[in-house]
Amino acid sequence: MAINRPTVAQLRAFLALAEYLHFRDAAAVLGMSQPALSGAVAALEQTLNTRLVERTTRKVLLTPAGERVARRAETVLAELDRLVEEVRAARGPLVGPLRLGVIPTVAPYLLPSVLPRLSRDFPDLELSVREQQTEHVVAELLAGRLDVVILALPVPTSGVAELPLYTEEFLLAAPRALEIGPEPVPRKVLTELDVLLLNEGHCLRDQALDLCREVGAQATAATYAASLATLVQLVSGGLGVTLLPQTTLPVETRRADGLAVYRFADPAPYRRIGLAYRETSPRVEEFQALARSIRIAVAEAHPEVRIDS
């Protein structure tokens, strides 16, 4: 007698729902409508002949059976993804789909130079890009919904391998009317200034806070921004100062007439940007080729940064 088995689509839909416990959020991550997601979960429940979720007015709860299915579905889908990756790897380097995650403080400044290079180096690559904050891209990577991510190193998560790309210094962005002093400026200058930060969730915020704590400075608690573009406009408008990575300057300084940028005295604060992928992925050689191509693009577009290898 034939056995009804769940489909891959049903398992992916249910696993996303089990992770986010919200139909809207899970549907958004999968790029599908809420009714389609709800239908896939209902079909899975019918196939397994058991209730997997408890639907309330505000959120979704997993039943005991749902928790067991979620754990097993994660294993099944991870093995299926591994099978697909092994087959792709056998076809040649960077052929076919590649799902890339990039953090917001890197994506708009890196992708314009990197994407054309990847198109030339890997014409058969089918690249899709997702921009998300660090916590989310790492979670998507570990869940198998992303293949590789570009973010600030190190990655504070087990099960992830890293490939360094480049190191860039932070510079001090201040209102032009504010007299900071001659370059290079010491880090201690931050103790005399109101430092503006990005919202929580951005690793650049954490790096700025670390530097403030190191020199005994206080970040301004009343004003935050969701993007570097907004942060720069706030600084240009005289609300405080902030830290900008080197690669952001060509874009952000062009948008802000009232902005002045200062280099820090050695040792200047910096961040390292790299690729991260699952340690179990069979596509290591492909990711190494991807890293080499990205390094070339960065070196051409941003000669001021240090290329890592």
C-alpha cells in the first residue's frame, strides 16, 4: 500500500513556521503568501494525520508532535540540501543557484563592485542575494536557507567556518562646523563627543559601543538610526558624531554636504569582513573561489582597505 509522504515544500513551510512562530514572518522569509504557507502546513498535518500547531489569536504554538516533527524535518532538509550541494559541486565551481546573505552595513557599498565581477568570473552562477542583520543571516545560514554570507568577523556561532576578505578602518564622521582638531585624531576624542549609533541588531553598533567603552566614552542614548544613510544625515545635521567604515565613504560622504571625516591615530579601530558558511558544506572549494573573486573586486574598488587571505 502506498504511503503518503510529506513534500519538501510542506516541510520547509512548517520548519519556517516552527522557527518564527508567526505565519506572516515565516511567509516573508520563504517569499510566499500567508494563505499558501497556512495551506502547506495544513496539508502536512493532513498527511501525518496529527495536529502540529496550535493557532492562537496572537501567535502559533507547537504541539508535542509538532516539536518532534520540527526536529526531524530540520535533519531531513539539511541532508537533502547536502545532497543537492554535492551534486552541484560535481558539476564545476559556482554553477547554478547560490543563495548569498549580506549584512546591511556591507551590502550597498560592496555589491556594486562585486556583482559585475562575479558575473564575469562565473557566468553560469545563478545568484540570489538577501540583505539581513547578522543574527538573521547566520540563522538562515545554519537553517540551510542561505549557502554563504558576507558579514563582520568573527562569527560568534559554532558550526560556521570563515574565509577572510578584507580589513577596513573606522573613520570619525562629524559635523563640518565642529572643530575636532588635526588628523589623525586620538581615540580619546570620543570622550568629548556625542556618539550616534545604529539600532540594535547591527554588528556595527556593537563595534562602536566596544570602542566607546574602551576609551570611556558614552554613546548618545536618545538618537538611533536604522541605516548608515540616516546616521550620516543625523551627523551632518549636527546631532553628534559616528564611526564609518572606509568602504562606505564614497557613497555616504557624497550625500552629506555638512560632513567632515577624520582618520584615527594608530592603532586605528577597524573591522574584518569575510565569508561564512556551514562547516558541513561540501562546497568549500567553491566558496574559496568566491572569496578570491570578491577580494579582487574590493581591491579594485577600494584600494584603501587591506585585502586578507
